[in-house]
Amino acid sequence: MGSSASPPSKLFCSPLRNPLIIALDVDSELEALRLVDELTPWAGAFKLGPRLCYRYGQDIVQKISTKAPVFVDNKYFDIPSTMEAAVRASFEAGASLLTIHALSGPEVLRRLAKLECELREIRPFVILNVTILTSWSQDSLPSVFQTQSILNHVVALSEMVRESGLTGLVCSAHELSEIDTEGLFVVTPGVRFAGDTVNDQQRVMTPSQALALGARGVVVGRPIIEATNPAAKAKQYFDSMILSK
């Protein structure tokens, strides 16, 4: 890293209660709230994406944030002023974590780093920068990206995030060993036990492997919420992470 790089801000109080982020990949508010009631003892946070946010708006974020930290995963990618407004609106609705695309570029990342510092004065909060989706493999990358490997893209984007002053990063655990995670708050999707169905994920690892490589949080959705006993499955994931520490 060159001398012109801005060091990331000092690590802060984590917004997660524990590393397990449970993705509420459902379409019904009633079903989401039922799962929250059932899984709150094991959840470090609950992740909401467009399926719920676009149907129910800030109301569902507010309701769930009274039970546990909320991770709004809408992956904002727009001009700087629009992204600043979206981040602020999500925070005000109750989000403790949210995602943007690192591909948004250095100008917007620097502006959001300042906003993140402002919002952290109110409560623990982190903007997570998505690098390369875990549903992509090298063969399925958009053609304009295929001149470089997934690893090279993730490393380059992680350095841009660090230089902006932001600390939050989203990437597959497969890239973690090649990233300088010092001072970064890394969340890894695509986390599964060895026997779980991978669904549309392409680059997966177990929770203990991801944590050992430096992840601060791991996202698990369908293996828990589609289990015969979601609470038992959530506890299984939770226990595996506690034991791996």
C-alpha cells in the first residue's frame, strides 16, 4: 500500500451480538417476524434484503431492530448524493449494518466514510462494501471482469475500501487468506456446513473456516430458515462458531 493511502478508522464496537448473521430470505413479514422470535437467541443480527425491504419499507426494519441488530442488504450502487441519502435513511430506520457496492468508486466511498463516522457517534454502525458476489464463479463473471481473476478483483477492491477510510468488507472466505484484514470488519456470505445444500452459492466454506481466516461475521440463510427445526439448526451454527474461537 502506498504512503498516500488513508488508514482505516480505528475499529469500533461491533454492531453484531455474535458472528452469526441470519438471512431472512422470505417474502412475508409474518414469516420473517415468526423467524425472528424463534431465532433471536442465536442471531448476531438478522439480514433483510430487497424481498422484504421493498414490500414493507422501514416499518419491518424498525420492528426487527427492537429484537436484534438489523443488516439491510440492498447493495446500494448509485451517484454519491443518492447513496448518502440511502445510507442515512437506512440508519434512521434502524439498520446497524448495510451494504453498498465497492465498485461505486473512491469518491463515494470517501464521502460515505465521513458519514459513517458521523452515524457511529449515535450507535454502532458499519457500511459493508460488497466486492464480488459469492454466486459468481470465474466462468460466470461479466465479460468485462474476466480479464482478471476473482481474487485480483477482491484484493483491489478491498484496498480501495481501506484507502477510503471505510472498514467494512463483504467477500467470500476463499479470498480472505489473500487480503490484509488488519483493521477491516469482514463479513462472509456463502457459509455452509459440509453437508448443507449450497443452493446458488459458488464459493463456500464452513463457519469455523471463515472465522479462522479473519471473518468477523458470517451470513447463513436457507440452511437455517428452511430447516425442519430452524432454531436447532441456528443453535448448531452458533455452537460451531463459539467452539471454534
